[in-house]
Amino acid sequence: MSLALNENQTMKTHLLVLAFFLTTTLQAADLPTGHKTPEGVACDAVMAYINRDSKAWLATLVRPIFGEEGNKEYAEFKKQMVDAADKAKEDKSFKPPRIVKCHKARQFSMNGPGSAAYALAQFSGNMFVDVIIETSPGKTQRLRYHVLEDKDEKWYFEPRPDLCPLFSMGLNKESDSTELLYEAK
């Protein structure tokens, strides 16, 4: 029995490795989506806005964590956002932005937000994601999304950091992200 591979088998092996590499590379270049990653839920929230899909936007949101009064304000905020999105569906002048970059999620530079999120609401992850949108040709805007990993091991967008500032202390004082995860072609 010979252990040497013939040329045909060697070529097949090389092609399989190349196909795996290309598939992995192409998948990494796709726009992140889903609750499995902080970047995925941040991009889903942005896409829900772009598509004016209030149900998809609501599905990205963190559970109420703000105490009795804060939760009432949060519920009213969500209702206003849903009403605005549903009304915007009729607006023919709406020119949707597009996501042009998504940076890798980052930890807060201070220890406080992560510890507070865990101690007060049992969140196992507390990060932020910078998403860059193109609002018109050549004009971009950075959106910073605060995201939390809940007990179900899924990530959720927290749209009202003002309602629980301990969880997002220093959010808008963090430097701009530089490590790209996705860039539109």
C-alpha cells in the first residue's frame, strides 16, 4: 500500500483547500447580520431603519432594563420610532442611506460599563460598534451602536444609553474605530 498521493489526488486536495479559503474570505466580506455577533445586530438595526421595517428594528432591541420610569420612557420611545418608520413608508422623497463600513466591535476603554451591565442586569457582553453610512454620494456619517449580550447569548442594540448611563459611560468619548470588518465595494 502506497501512502504517496498521485497528481490527480494532490490537485483535488489543493482545489478543495482553495475553495474553502475563497468561501471563508467571501463570507467574511459580507455585511454582518444576526444576533450572534455585536456587529450583526448593529447592522441589522441600521438596515431595519434603511428598509423602514419597524418589526425588524424592534427585534434588534434590548429588553427593558431601565427601571419602572425608564421602562415607560423606553416603551414610549419605541412606539414613536415605530410610528415614524411606518409613516415614512409613504414618503416617496426618502433616499435611504447605505452601509459602507462596519468596524469590529470594541470594548469600552473604562472597566465600569461592562461591570455595571453584568452586576445590574446580568449582561455578559457590553460593547459598541461603529457603522458608517453614506447619506448621499460622497457624504458619510458615523453611527455608534451600543450593544449588549444577554443571558440567551444573543446580542441586542441598546438605543437609549441616556436611560442607563452606567452601562455606556464614555460611549461618545471613545475614539473612532479603525479595524474594519466590512466595507462595501
